[in-house]
Amino acid sequence: MSVQPVALIPAQAVPSATAALYTAPGGVIARIDSLGVCNVGAVPVSVTLYLVPAGTVAGPGTATTFGQTILPGQTWNSPNEIGRVLQPGDAIVAQASAAGALTISAGGLLVTVS
């Protein structure tokens, strides 16, 4: 077994349509240690985050943060996903209320299972 710190989601824009930004690969368990969202726009924008088990889709049952408003110039560090574990095929999914206004990044640990 090996443990490796990684950027699960390198800094990138949060899309306005629900999209998977990270999927745990086969044979790997991922733990989320940090997840931050920054509003680079000029108006308040909300973000919804989902931790989606393999084989399912994002929806109310998989939402971990729902409609969190982030003010212009504000960085919000989510407490809701920290420490959560993703099994192989599980995904971090995000959606912004406006395209191009939010950036997201997440870091964590990958544990290779033998």
C-alpha cells in the first residue's frame, strides 16, 4: 500500500452545468483534505458540490454543499467535504450558478490498495 499527497482538482473554473471534476481511479482510495472555491467575478455566485458514488448521478441525495453563496473576491474553504473518502469510481461533482465566475481546487491523499 502506498499513500501519496496530490492535487485532486488542480485550480480550474467551476462550470455552470453539473460536471465531474475528479473521479477516483481504479485501485485507489482518495481522501479529501482541502477544497476551496474562489469568486473571481463581480457578483455573488453560488456553488453546489456533490460526492457521487460510482454508478450513480449527482442529485439531492449526493449533495454535500448546496447553493453556497460566495461573494466577489471571496475564497470559501468548504468544511463539508474535508475528511470524506472516495472509493474507486466515486466522483467530486460541482456546479456554479454562473459560468466563469468561480474557480475550485482540492487536495488530498491517494491510497493505493493492493
